[in-house]
Amino acid sequence: MNTQPVATAPRHSLRSRRWLLWGALLLLVGLLLGVLVFLAAEYEEGRDQATLEHDAAQVASDIRSELFRNVQTLQSLHSVAPTDGSWAAPAAELLGTHREMVRLEWRSNSLALRAHRDTPYLANLTDYLNREQALPDVRQACDNAKRLSGPAFSPSYFWPVSGGQGLELMEMCLPVVRSGVANGFLIVTYSLPGLLSELTNKTLLRGRGLSFIEPDGTRLALHSTVNNNRSTLQANTLLDLPGHTFMLRMESPRQAVGLFPNVLSAVVTALSLALLAVLALLGRDMRRRQRAELDVANALAFRKAMENSLVTGLRARGMDGRVTYVNPAFCQMVGYSAEQLIGTGLPAPWWPPELIDEYQQRQAVRLAGQTLPREGYESMFQRSDGTRFPVLIIEAPLIDAQGVQTGYMSAIIDLTEQRRVEDINRASQDRLQATARLATVGEMASLLSHELNQPLAAIASYATGTLNLLGDNTQALPHEDLQLAMRRISEQAERAGRVIKSVADFVRRREQVREAVAPQSLIDAISPLLGLQAKKQRIRVHIDIPPVIPLVLCDRTMIEQVLLNLARNGMQAMPDGDPPAPERVLTLSVSQPRLQSGVSMGGQAQKSWVEFKVIDRGHGLSADVQAKLFTPFFTTKTEGMGLGLSLCRTVIEQHGGALTFEPHPPRGTVFRFTLPVA
């Protein structure tokens, strides 16, 4: 009868203890959730407060930056409008683009008003009170500006206007300095509401309140308010300006609604997402590791294939000089297998025995840290069969992943084929030089045969004329005619000698002697020869030289040959009877083209030129002949060699000039060339 209460007591005690434990667990969970909710709320509120404070500081920074940007604009105002009369127009334009400014004044050093402009957006600014009521604030700002040598701001003040309204204004004073001398002050009256509306980021202020306040919280100017009955967040920041500091307040409504469900859902969702993210990261890490292992295997296979395909030998050595790696090209180069080479030290098996001491010393220098040039050095190797071959060795430090040098990597290039090609090229070069000398001899012979035709023909003509005079027994032989004929023969013989010397210098490309020569003397030198041929072909030679023409700098003999060659070609272009006798005229003219004004590089004057023309009255040149006219060995004459015009152009170009041709209406051709003025 008494055992029933005794059995139920421990059971009740155990059940109570279990509920107590569950209650404690639930209490702990509730406390944990409460703490999480509280911390989340505090975090969200702190985050919103920090964001608001950051945005308030950003707004203050924007206002300050815009004010100082206005200072730069105002400083340029007096540079474009230095007088009272010219100041008003740009000041009005400035007020039209800056609504935050309500008045601009230019005052003297004693603060006497010189000029002013009011904003067009406030027509009744000074109707209720005189502007002189704000002069104490202006004077305070200008005193600070003079002390700071820059812009200064005054404290704000309330300025009533008609209609029972008013504005909170402040003054900014900017010293005006021209040529280092003070020229008064530029006073700018700012509207505090205008600063908030014009100099702030509208996107940043959307749904927020912004105002200027006193330290005790009294509002000075209001831009916007928060239209919400719930609690709001506030952030106060200082707008520090030279001369005065303002306090800026920004308000924002709290965004948290239904905080407990949001935080709880966010916590559970965050934990679930965190678990999924961890699994996803693990899976991605495994895939990346597999992909990295595959990439490493592919890279190793690619490097192995690349090393096996190289014809350049690769060799790696440790800091102790032992070989740690060789590629197949190096093994084939020295005639040893990789197993025979890896692990070998100094002296290397591919060193020639007589050069071991020299190579040992060089390797000691390398292992001591005195690195050789990166462009490489040449050496001599020995194959396993004893044959020697030259190589080029290029070495670089072998750096591991930790940035520590573990040895040297060498690239070895076999120079055997290169040396063979160089020997072949050297022999070919010798043969080419010999061929060039033979070609020069041929060129010289061609030039001499071409250029000597003219003086030798003249000598033959004078000799024939002299023999004719001597063979005529019917009349007395004049002594003067014989002297003239013999003198002409002597002159042409000397001319032939000069031609030989000039042509030899031309072929050898030596520097030829240039002298100042009168164009008239060049024409006079060839006139006797031209006269003989012109008389034979019944051609009249017309020479046109101005009375005043500058001297030219040239090789007299070569230029005379050019003139004579062009003149003879012009005569040969007019065969007997074509054109008729009155039109059979060969013209030689000299002129100086008019130069364009200008100065060449280096400040030197432009070079002056003298132009020579040879004009014939022949049929002219066809298109095919014009295309090949200056080609060596091209000629339209049966007895010609085709070198005359080509040599003429070369001579003129060596003098710095140019040889050209063009048709001469109604018929004929003009050949012209230029020579520099001495």
C-alpha cells in the first residue's frame, strides 16, 4: 500500500528534470534568437547610420568643392572684365548660370561700392532693407580674406524681403589683385537654400531631408524634409569654410519593417545558402584541381614534345656544376646518352682535354657568381668519337618558385653549319669583288670610247682642214690659219686628256674637283665643235644667255661633255631637209628660275640653280622611246652605243641637279638640266 507513492516520486522528478532541460534549451534558443534579432537590428541600424553619415559628408564635400570651383570662376571674372563698365555684363551672365548666388559686388579697398549686379531670380532683394545693413558681415569676411590672402566666408544672417518672407544669406569675400597690387574685393552673397538645392547631388538626396542647422538644432535653411511619421535617422556633419563653419544635417527614414521575420528568415536562408555555397565551393575546388592536374600533365607533355623537337641543345646544371637535365638535341650533339650525362660534374665529358684548365677557370668564375654576358659566348666541344665542333653557349640563372637560384640553364647552338656557310659566303664575296672590278674596267672602257669620239672627231676635222690647206698650191698659205688649226688640234688633244681623267674619276666614284664656272665659258668651249657639225648639216645654232647670270659650281669637262652630247643629239634629230632650212635651228639657252620664298632646315637659305636648255626642231620622241630614253645601251641610232643620255643624267645628278625633257610645240624636244649656283 505504501509503495505506489514511492515509485511515482522519482519518475515525476525525472520528468520535471527533462522539462527543465527542454525549457532551458528553449530558453537558450529564444535568447539566441533574441540576441540574433537584437544584433541584426543594431547592425542594420548602424549600417544605415554609417551610410547616412557617409552621404552627409559627401554632400558637404560636394558643396565645399563647388564653392571653391566658383572661386576659380570668380577669379577669372576680373581677367575678362578689368573695368567697371565691362564688369557688369559678365557678372550678370555669371549670376544667370549660378542660382545659389543672389548678388555680386565689386568694392574698393575701403569697401566702397564700385559695381554690383543682382540675381534675375529675386527681384525684390533690397526692397525691404538697405544693402548697407549687411556691411558688418561683409567687413568681417573681407578682414578674414585679407588675413588669409584668399576667399573667406561670413556667418549666415537672416535677410527679410517684402511679403513677410526672408532668406538665410552669407557673404563670401575674395581679394582682387591685379599685377601684384590689391584692386578691391569681390563680394558674393550666397543663399543657403540655394546652396542646398544647386550644389548637391539630387540622386543622393532622393527621399531624404537636408538642412543647415545651428549648434542647438535650430534650422537655418531647409531643402527637403522626410515625409514619414516613423522614427528617422539623423547625421550631422560640419561644412568647414575659410572664416566660418556651418553644420549640415541629413535625415533619412528607417527602412526596417517586420524586423523579426526578416532577420529570422535571413539567418536560416543565410545558413542554408552558406552550406550550399560550401558544397559548391568544394565541388568547384575538386573540378579546378582535376583541371589543373590535367593542365599540368598537358603542359609537361607539350614541354617534352617541344624539347624533343628542338635542334638547340638544352642543359641544366646545379650550383655545384653537376648536370641535372639534358634534352635529346644536346645528347645527339655530344654523342652521349642522357643517362651518361645526368649527374656528371666537372670536368665535363664533352670538353677537349687540352682546354680543361681554361674551362675549369671559366666555370669557377661562373659558380662564384660573376655571370657572363647574356648574349652568349663561343666555345669548342668534343663529341664521343673525338671530333671537335664550335658551339655558342647562352646561359641564364635557373630560379625556382621561391625566387632562389638553383643553378643555370644553358642553350647550346652548334655553329658547324654556320661556319661552313660563312666560308662559302666569304668565297662568294671575293668572287663578286673580282667580277665587280672587271665590270668597272668594262664600264670605264665604254665611257672612254663614247666620250673620246667627240674630241678625236674634232682633231680629225682640224687635221683634214690643215692638210687641205697645205695641198692647195694655187694660193699662198696664210700663217695665221695654220697656227689656228694647230692650236685647235692641241686644245682638243688636251680636252681628250681631261675626258680620260674625268671619266676615270667618274668610274672610280672619286670626289671630283668642282670650280666656279661662267655659263658663257661652257658654251664658248663647245662652240667650235658645234659650229663644224652645224655647218656640215646646214643648221643654225642660236645661243641665248642673259647678260647677268651667276656662276655655277661644276666639273667643267664633264658639263661640257653633257652640253656637247645633248647638242649633237639635237642636231642628229634634224636630218638634212627635215625641217626646211629656215626652221633648222638648234637653241642653247641659259636662265635662272625664280625661287620660291622660304628657308630650309637649319636656317640656311634655299639653294639657287641655273637652268640650261637644248631645244631642237625635230619630230620629237615617241612614247616608247620616252620610256627607255635613259636606259643604258638603248639607242635609236645605228652607230650609237646607248650610253650618252644615261651618262649625262648620272653626271648631272652627281652635281645635285636633274636632267629632264619635254615636247617643244609645235615640233621638237627640250632637254633641260640644272646646276647649283657657286
